[in-house]
Amino acid sequence: MIYQEYINSVKSRFESTKTDKIGGFDVDVAFIEIFKWKWLATKLKIFSYISYVEKLDQKTISDFSDACFLASKKNYKGLPRGVQNGFASFIVIASEDIDVDAIAFAESRPKKHFAAFDMPVVVDLKKEKIYFYHGKPIWGSIYYRFFREFITSNFDF
């Protein structure tokens, strides 16, 4: 699949997206807020960043993830994080040429943050497959089922 077909499909799943430049990457950004009682009455602000690179290695996805997480932190508005509020950044990067270390990065447990989450997702356009963390850590465990469902419903083929 070519990236343009993929991104058009992903964009159609969101109410709106905008194009931005983050950390040197051209990025399509989507934003939504979700409130759930089962999250102990928490509201999550969800930022999704989707981009493309010709060759994806571990350093590229790590740099992209860090830049997008900082953009989410900067653009977070509302009550202070931790006061029934937080944010999640879904960092989605697509390529046809993916290094195994980039896949390992996406499948490893994301970094811990206070009332914030970053979820890297690797999109293999050649194999039409996505890679992401499938575990359920103790820190933030009430959200991870939703995260996995969000990733598969919004970023899978």
C-alpha cells in the first residue's frame, strides 16, 4: 500500500485532522477528548500524530516519539494533569523499509509519565501490518485495553 492511500484511510476515521511540522517531521494530527467512568471519572485528551519516513530505524522513531510527546504536553489544556485529567499521544510512523530495532521499540513498554502516555505505532506499508505494545503495565493499566482498541480501530489497515 502506498502512504497516501493509508493516510487518507486513517484521516477518514477522525472528525478532523490538521497538518503540522513537529521535530522536523511533516505530521497529520488528530485530537479528541474522551471521558469514561470506568477510568475513575477521568478525561483523556488524545493526540494522534501520523507521519511517513522512507527508512525507519530506532533512532528515528525514538526522536519522533519524543517530539510528539513534547508537542502534546505543550498543547495540553484543561485541569492540571493528574486531577481527573491526562493525555495520551499516539505516535504513528509509516514506512516500507523498517529496521527490526524500530519494531522492537514500538513493541516495548512505553516510558512512564505522570498522567500522560505515549504509544508508538509502527506501520509497515509493505506487509500491511502494525506493531505496538500489547502489554498491560501496572502504571495506567485501566487505560491500556482502550489504547489497544484505539490503535487497531484507527491505525490498522
